[in-house]
Amino acid sequence: MSSFNFQEKCLQIRHDILDIFWGGQRGHIPSAFSLVEILVTLYYQKANLKRDKILLSKGHGCMALYAILSDLGYFPRSEFKKFCSTTGILGGHPTRKKVPGVEISSGSLGHGPSIAVGMAINLKSTKGNVYCVLGDGECNEGSVWEAALSANKNGLNNLTFIIDNNKQQSYGATEEVLPLEPFNDKWSSFGFNTKEVDLIKNPQCLKGALEQDLNIPTAIICHTRKGQGSKVLERNLNWHHLNGISAETFNQIRNSLTLL
């Protein structure tokens, strides 16, 4: 993929997220935007889609996943217009078996890591890798840490937890709702090869961090901004979930998109 342009692809996916939103007149745009660089890296640059598994545990960011799966040919763009309708396949949270390419049904936060552990155990014999994408607020859930204990116990060096650390939750800053720091130390203490990448300053740096260099599970903390890529949406909790916005407001968001 020598002609692949990472920045242009991320911008395209953000425009497609807006098209999906407009089709359903609702959705979590900022939560999807902060996932874009993570998912583009996984789907276009890192994962072997015939062998590896990518799990989006942060289900409310599903519009980013939908945009990528459609771009890769899993289903037609015509489904964008039917987002969140009874006539379409794309719901406000992803559903396995209903949406081609979706590995798990998610939305109730904290469930993905345990499923990822089970998949990683199963795939060890085939050299398959499992990448589980979490939100930072999702790590408030105790089930995340139970899964982390199990991953360590089973020596799952084919499992990577990727945390979208945009530092905001639905109604406040993560630091105010339930502080996670020292976040890196927490993952390390659970037996993970822990790394941190800054996808704000260097949007393409996740690929290098995904190289596994130890015989233990990996956790990668990705520093992002909620609403990343749009000056209208970035770090503005008023935009957490939108519905029924005017065409003028929608176009303002569209026009605010920039290359990172």
C-alpha cells in the first residue's frame, strides 16, 4: 500500500462519519472522531483481517467503525442513509451478525476485554492477534480489570488493549468523574507491556507501538481529543450526543474538519 495516505484516509473517514450521522440525525460524533486514527491504523496498516480480530468495546463510537467497514467493502454506503432506522443494519451500537465485519455486539461498556481474552486464548494456536479498543471512561468498569488479570494469567502475548484516552466522559472530565491516574502504572501492575502514544501530536505513531516485543499482553494508552479533527467539536462536552441539528450547524461541523 505504497500509495496509502494516512492523513487523507482519516479525513475521509471523518466525512463519512458525518454522512452516517446525517442519515440517522443522531449519534456520538466526538466519540467516533477520537477513534479514527486508532481504527485506521488497525484496519489499513496493521491487522491481518483474515486472521486477526478487532473488537470495538467502546460501542458508542461505532460510526467510525461503520465508515471503515463500508470503505473496505463489507456493506454499501447506501446503509449510511438508514442509520438507526428499522430498515437498515447500522444501529446506534454495533451488532454482531447483523453488521458484516463487526466482531462483537457492544455498547454496555466493559464487556469487550473479557471477550477479547477468550478470543486470544482460542487464537494462540493459529498465531492470530486480538486488538480490543476501549474508552478511558470505560476503564471505570471493574470487568476491564478482571479481564486484565486473566490476560496476564494466560500469558496472552497476542492480545493488545488499545485505550482511547480522550480524557472526557459523557458528562465530565474523566479526572473529575473517576480519576484513572497513574494510568500507565495500573496497566503495568496488572502485568501488561504498557506503552503510551500521542495521537494529537503524531497521529501516525500507533503503528510502531503495535509491534509486540515482550511475551506478555500489551496495553497502549492513546492520547487523543474527544472530537479530534474538528475545532467545533474538540473537547466540547455539549456535543457528546447530537440529534436533530440544523443543516447550518451540520455544515459548520463539516467545514471545520482538517487534516491532522
